[in-house]
Amino acid sequence: MNGTGGWRHECKYEIDYARQCYLQQRLKHIMQMDPHARADGRYLVRSIYFDNLEDKALREKRNGTLKREKFRIRYYNDDFSCIRLEKKRKHGQMCRKEGAALTEEECRKLLSGDTQWMRTHASPVVLELYAKMKYERLKPRVVVSYLRTAYRYPAGNVRVTLDCAIRTSLYHAPLLETDVVDISALEAEGAAILELKYDAFLPELIAGLVQMEGIYRQSFSKYGASRRFG
């Protein structure tokens, strides 16, 4: 147990390419690289975000709603053998994730609108999404892709990630493609999003590593950025 009931602190910063290089040189000597990374130290993340016809999740983000949630399907390196449905909740600067594994067949059914199988699923997250697709009209809205470099530090259960090449593609069928047609979701060329997550405390050593002149904590949503185009 992390002492926070599963809730974690989450801090985000937008940083330029030069600061990314500098930060990675510092992090790699102190923190552990994510074991799922490819040979170049990164891995590809794709997320399919859900929203309703009134764009509830998008409006709550833009309005700064204190408590909010969103559902997404996530997979890595275009490997369809490991797909997860996730519900992410935010309460101010705290976040919590709940999830369930999906088979490729289940995922394709869900994305095509076949949801009957969800009614008897063992996962509460799948059951909740089923109910909200039915009664709140949630549906897939956008695909977000990016390259992630991730580091871990055991004390405080700290995770630092650098997400670059963030790209967006509006939802279209079929999904679960390996050749996605998309466009950049960030305005600044070469920019990345630095995310810092930890449980009850942030070790002073790590806090010192990520502090750099010219970067400031901000509210950033990959889903929100990806919806700039529709």
C-alpha cells in the first residue's frame, strides 16, 4: 500500500529538446530505466480516448473541473496481445487509475459498437464503461500516439516520463492499426511533456533532478491537446 489509497501526485511540464537531453543525462545515473523500453530506451504508446456527444471530458478539462474522469484504451509498441482499458480519475493535482486487460477480439468488438459481451465481464471498469456507453453515450473520439522514455525510483514510488512526438488522429474505423495517419498535437517543434508521479512523498534527490530554469508546472492533457483539430 502506498498510504494514499491508490491516489498519486501528478506534475506536468512542457520542455524543449535541449532540456530533454540535459534532463535525460541526469536521470539515467540515478533512476532505473523502464524495463519495457526498446533498444533506444523508448516505447510507443497509443491511446484511444472516449467522450460523449457533448464532449463532457473535454469541457471539464478546459474548465478546470476539480473532479473528473476519462476512459481510454491503451497499448504499446503496436502489440495487440497486451491491451488495457483504463479509467483515470483526477482530483486537483492527484490522480488514480483503474484498469482491466482486454483481448484483441474484445477490443475490436468494443470499438465497432458491439458491447453486449461487456454486460457479463468480471471487471468493474468494463461494466462501468458499458453502462456509460449506453446511458451517457460515451464513444471513441480520438487516437493519441507518442514516444515515451520512462524512469523509476523505488523510494516514494516515483516515475518520471518524457513523452515526445505526440500525435493525434481523429477516431475512425477500423482501429488497432499499425500504420496510423496522424498529425502533431503540439505547437512547439521538438517539445516534450515531462510527467512526474509519486505516492505520499517526493524524495529531495529526485525533486532536485527535475528542477530546471525555464520550465514551469502546468496543466496539460494529451487528450485536450489532441482535440484542437476537432
